[in-house]
Amino acid sequence: MAPDVGKTGMSENGQLNRAAGQFVWNIVEIHTQLEEIHKGWAQMLGITEPQWLILMAIDELDEGRGVSGIAVANKLRIHPAFVTNQTKKLETIEFLDRVTSPDDARFLQISLTEKARAEIAKLSMKRQALNLTMFGGLDEEALDYLNKRLKAIAKNSQLAAQKLSIGIL
């Protein structure tokens, strides 16, 4: 007899399915709240939420030489053409510099301008307060543990999505 995986099932699989379902809904809720937070930061800078995320991705990825649009697109899991379009807009408001890569003239290296860094720095106190609110009760070690587990789940969910798309599951 197949294990009961419904809401009232008491089997191990049923409990795992319920716990997994709760996890998914928690992630959906966190995602929704993070979108609202990103919209708020973007509004404070007079840009869109996707533009804010692009700035944050560039800030994280740039190690002093700029970063490619493809790297930003991969980080955000969006189309490179969208990154190109939005970085051009961010360049016009002097938030980004886009310069030809010294390694390959076909590519641009994108970096934050001093103006963008200054505007983001103005938000630092609010961002710190927000992080204390969001992660209250978690110390650095606990947050590191959680991040490692989430990274593993992200990797496994990518594998599961691939299996589903090719009909293995």
C-alpha cells in the first residue's frame, strides 16, 4: 500500500510533504516581503526595483575591475538584454560606469559610480536597522548555518526542476 501523503497522513512521507509544503510557503512569503523591501529601497533612490537589484548585484560581484552584464544577468537569473537595457538607463542617471573590457572589446565592464555609492551609503543606517529586524534572534553563526542549508536546497531544487522538465520525476 502506498504511503499516505495527504494532509491527514501520519506516515513519514506525509510528514515530510507537510514540512516541505510549509517551507515552500514560508519562502513564498519571504520572497514577497523582500520584493516590497527592494521596491522601497529603489523608490528612495528614484529607480525601479529591477534597477535596484542590478545595482546590488554589481556591488556584490565587482572586485574592483567592474563586472560583465552576463555575470549580473546570471546572478539575477534574468536575460542579459534586460541588463543591458537597464544599465544604460542607470548610466544616464550617473549610477553606473560602463567601459569596454580591456580583455575583450566585445564586452563592457560595469561598475557603480561614486554617486551611486554615496546614495547607497545614505541608506546604510536604514539597511542595518532593517537587517536587525529581519534577522533578530539569529547570530552570525546561525545565519551562516541557515545560508549553507539554503544554498544546498537551492542546488537540489535546481536539480529537481531539471528532472521534472525532462520527465524523470
